[in-house]
Amino acid sequence: MNITTQRYTVSKISTVSLAKFGCVLGGLALVLPGLICALGSVQLVAVLRQLLDRWQAAEIDLVGLGLPVEFDFVTLLGLETAQTLLTRLDDNRLVLGLLILLVGVVAGGALVAVVVLLVGWGYNLLAALSGGLEVELRE
């Protein structure tokens, strides 16, 4: 059996392929964290909506005589816009969750793509100055 060895020098790495690889890698890596963030955000919106709904018709016994006075804290605190927004978001939970998941995956993919792209540019610069990485291959 005759084993031959050949040496090659990696003088440049394609930055386009690095960016694609980084984007896919980052997107896949952030599916689970994005899903957790989406589920948590949907739950938070639901809890905040319930809280504001309870504040809208809160009864407080001011003097302790058993005669509760009804207050609308949402109106008193100027939270009508927030309550409307939370109601719309809570009514569209699925869309909100998918949107947060999509934004997380795309942002993660873009971030990792940029980092890998910068590493590729750094390697190409160093390879231009030093001659590149030498690789030895055997058949």
C-alpha cells in the first residue's frame, strides 16, 4: 500500500460561504432560546393584561366600614393605551409568539454570520501577510 502525502496552502477563505454557514449555524442555535423567549413573552403579556383588567374595577374599603369604593386605576394612571395594546397582543398570542421566535432566529443568524465573517476577513488578512495555513493531506 502506497501512501502519498501532499501539502496544500489555504491562502484565502470564501467570505460568502462563511457568512452563509454562520447565518444557518446562528439561526439553528437560537431556535430553542427564541422559543423560550416567545413563550415567556406571551405569558407575560397575558399576566399583564389580567392585572390591568383587575385594576380597571378595583374595590377598596377606604375607611374600614365595609363600604368599598370602586376605583378605575387604569384610567387614573393613564394606562388605557397600554391596556389596549396588551389586549390586542394577548388576542393574537400565536402571531406574537411566532414573530418573537422569527425575530430571535433571524437576529441570531445575522449576529453569528457577522462574527464568522469578521473571523474570515481576519484570516484572509493574516493569510495574505503570512502565506496562509499549510495543510498536509494523505491519500
